Amino acid sequence: MRNIGIMAHIDAGKTTTTERILFYTGKSHRIGEVDDGEAIMDWMEQEQERGITIQSAATTTYWKDHQINIIDTPGHVDFTAEVERSLRVLDGAITLFDAVRGVEPQTETVWRQAQRYNVPCVGFVNKMDRLGADFFFVLEDVGKKLKINTVALQIPIGKESSFEGVIDLINMEELRWTNNGDDMETSKISSQNEETAKQWREKLIDSLSGYSDLITEKYLSGEEIEAALIRGELRKAVLKRQILPMFAGASRRNLGVQPIIDAIVEYLPSPAERENAIGHNLKKEEDIDIPCDPDGQPLGLVFKIQNDREAGSLCYVRMYSGSFKSGTAVYNIGKKKRERANRILRMHSNKSDPVDTLQAGDIGVIIGMKLAQTGDTIGSEGWPVLLERMQFPEPVISISIEPKTISDQDKLKDILEILGKEDPTFTVRDNEETGQLIISGMGELHLDVLVTRLLKEFKLGAKVGNPQVTYRESISKLNEHSESFSKIIAGKENAAKITLKVEPAKRGSGNKYIYSAKTQVPAEILMAIERGINGSFSSGIVMGYPCIDITANVTDVQYSDLTATEFAYEACASMAFDAACSNASPILLEPIMAVDLVCPHDFVGEVMSLVTQRGGQIQSMNSKVDIDEVKAQAPMEKMFGFMTSLRSVSQGRASFSLEFSHFEKKSER
């Protein structure tokens, strides 16, 4: 079994490559094209209309007696959470590179995510038939930018419009495709390609010898190094993420797809070959290894929730240990609730086949769990082990939304709850001052997609406000404050007195609560004080935005058995926090975005000046064959409508992506 994903920058050809893999493995009988809106993996109406992948789709296919579970992930930075949760449960990945552009901004982001989860990868240089395609430039670019040892297992025969096949450097033969890519023909290496092939084969052996003593010995003694040994040693290096083997092809023209399917089986790990997952045993309060054992205790991670009109919540689950049978009870460990796995399905994009059992290493969908959320661990009551929760970035852009009619108010809230369950980077809150519902997301495209789903998929009329930036508040100096609280409720006095010291923490370190008072107080009073302060962190200081990077230290507590109540201490803590922070020079922080721009050489001057006009700072610039890549940082507030301005200065030929970088004091621009 292999659990793999395909990851890359926008438009590198992820979905197109997945469609070819499904066709050649016999899963589909017709190749669906993204450009025609007919790709099997892009099943959402909006994906077909926009020609992009929004939700990661899962499918299962078979090749050479191996079951391959494939997850096709989005490339757009607004949907980075979809990529993040896919990589969390994958065992291996194919990283796609555009043969003209090499490593693009979003490629670096997904590569870092794969690194975090230690996912072994193979590389595929796609679009070798495009004008300006250069396999060897990509090889160098990947090695330099992603800091990985790239090894070519194939080199292209011809390039651009004359690209006709590849040379397999392990078997030392030429591969060409005929009959619309169905038939792969092998032949001896022609005399004009022989010298280049020998040089690159030498480089392959040389790179491998750095990781394999066996190959070094054979190489030094001048023995023939057989193909099986190269594959075996290469596999070991790939599993340790020491080497990235590179393949070449043009998915759109059906060239080079079968060798990449072989590579999935040959070089990427089965679930049993991956490092054991780490879980936290709640009974023993310790971290434990979870071996991938179908006969062990059942344990799985819900990595995605998708709403289905008829079936309700579809919970995508990766099993790490044991197995679940359909129709049996499932225990949600984090929520301490029992649920029922009514049915178990194997997904093929938005279609499915029922299965009886989901066992260790496999990925499937459980229907019937109503309480499950993304990141929940499911298992059995007798073995309460929590798998690590996934961390998602903060939403940085908000819009107000309200139903067209009062009667739709509850329906809107229900739909927003469904969308929030599906997408952990989408949040909903009530604005107490205006009474409006505020929804927040990762970017303009992200919110546009969600609103379009509301209007079209759920057929709900709604009025949508203009995008707003979600700010944060903090403090800029230290302050100590003593607060007293006293109130008579039902004839009984409720009193509390707290001294609280607040000080700014290092930017990005988060909020911290400390109790350093010497007074001995009951545990429930301690918890009430903590609740009061943690609640105040989220309710803001001056403008009501959540607080970040504040250390709140309770230095003194006065306590009396006669008047002390939880209510009094919680309220007193909250009041102390507000007063202390208000006198600690509160500041407003705005989100600063990392801006990645790609544009033709002719327009780079205009594009850079456009960024600086919007308060941005250019960080670096990198020239490639046909384009320039510019990295910058700019305040989110100034980036609204940037796409329109960018199109007008670049004749529609430049593109950009925004990703949250950090919060910084709002400047008086």
C-alpha cells in the first residue's frame, strides 16, 4: 500500500498528472481535462469553473499489485490548510516542478510542510514540451532552493516542441510513448545521446555512493553495478529524505507518466516503513510510539470533514493502528464521546465504494460521526491515546455577512457551522456592536469561494460586506495594577482582590499566564482567575481585537473564606487585566503579508513600484529564463484590490500570492 499526494505551485499540472495516473492504472476510462472543467479530481462546481483545485480530493487505484491512495492537493496559498492536513497523513509525495519556472513560491511552502512531517518525495519535472523548458536548470534550481540533493533518474530526449521521450539512466535505455501515451517503447541509447547518458549515469552513481557503502565498493573495484542494487540503495536514501530522484515528462501530452507510477511503488514508503506515529497516552501522561499494526488497538486521525447533503458529515480518516468495522462503535478520544461508524467508504473523488473494514495504514471515509472535527483522534475507550493535533495559520481577512431575510438567520448560522467544520482556517464570530456575523479566512480568494458556496451550493441569499483586515492588540510597556471587586448578590457578599502585572512578550511568542502569588487559595479559585484572564486575552483592550504577545502575572491575591466565590475572582481577574493593559500603552497590530510575485522581465520595474506604493518592502529578486520572481512584505490592509492594479501594469501577465507572515505595529500611514 502507498499513501501519496501530489504537491506543487499553482498551475504546475498536479490535477492533470493525477488524471493521467488514474487513466493508466485503469481507474478511469477517459482522461478528464482541467481546462475543459472535466477533471475527475476537481469535482466541485467552483473548481470546474475556476480551473483550480480547492479541496484535496482522495482516490484509490491499483498498480502492479499495490494499492495506491492518492490525494490531489490545491496549489493556491489561500488553501494551504488543505495541503497541511493532507501531508499530515501521507507517507510519500510527488513534487511537481514546472520545466520553465523551476521552484516557484508555493513550491517552497509545500516543501517546508513536507519537511515538517518528514514526508519522503520524488520529483517530476512537468511541461517539458513548453517553450523555454530546461530540465537541467530545474535540477539545479531545486537543489539550490530546497537544499536537497537532486539526482536525475532520467534525462529528456529533445526539449520544447521536439521533446519526444526520456533516457532511463538506471536501465540505460530510451523510452518513447505512442498511441496517445498508452504504449511505452524501449530502445537502445542512440549514438548521439550515448555520451550525455554516460555522464549523467556517472553523476547518479556518484551521488548514491555518498549514501551507500555497497555502491562505493563496487564502483571503486570497477564492478558492474546492477539496476536492482541502484534501486534498492536509492529507496533507502529517499526514505531518509537524503535524495530527491527526478523524472521528466509532459503530462498534458501523456509523456512520462508510467515511470512516475513505477517510482511511487519503487521509492516511496508503505505505511509500515514510515517512522511510528507519536501519540500521547492520557492515562499514563506520556508520549508513546504507535506501530502500524492491523491487529493492534484501533487508532485513527480525522484529517478532513466534508459535508454531504444526503449522508451528512464524511469524516476522512487515516488509520495508524488496528481497524474499524462498519456498524461498530467508535470513541472520540479528545471529546470523550462514543459515536457510530455506520458505513465505511473508499473514496474516488466525490464517488465512493463501500468497504467492511478500515485498517492500519489505510485512508477511508467514515459516515455517522456527528461530533468529529478536523484533527480529532478516534479509537477505543480502553486505550485513550491522542495523536498530535494539527496547527493551522491565523485567518487574516474578514467580511460581514447577513441573510437577506430574517427567517434565514438560523439557516445561515447552520451553514456557516458546516463550513467551519470542513475548514479549520475559516472562523465565524458575532460583532457585538453591530450585531453582524463576521467570517474570517486566509485571503480574498478563500472567502470568495466560501461565499460563492453559500449562494450557489446551499442556495441561501446573503448580503456580503467589503473585506476587512483582522487586527490584533498588544501592549508596549510593563504595568502593575491592583483591582478590587465587591458585589452583594442574593444577600451574600462576593468579594475579591487581585494584583496583576502585565508586560509585552517577544513578538510571535503568544500569550502567557503566570500565577506567582504566595497566597494559598483553593483550586477552583485558581481556575476562576485563569478563566478570567484567558477570556480577556480574546476580548481585546481598546478596540475589541484579540490580544497577542502579553505576559499576565498574578503577583498577589487577597482571600477570605467568608466572601470568596469563583464568580468574584473571575470578574476581578478580567477587570484587573483590562485596567492593567489600558495603562500599559496599548498598541494596534496589523497583519503583514509575504508577497510572492512572478512577472515577465519587461514589467518588473512597474510591478516593484506598485508594491512600494502600497507600503510594501522588497526583500529579494530572482531572475529566471522568462520571468522575474520578486519577494516582498506588505500590510494586508493595502493589498485589497491589488490583483486589478497588477493586471493593468503588466498587461495581465503577472501573478502573485499572499501568505500571512507576522503581526507588526500599525504605522500611521
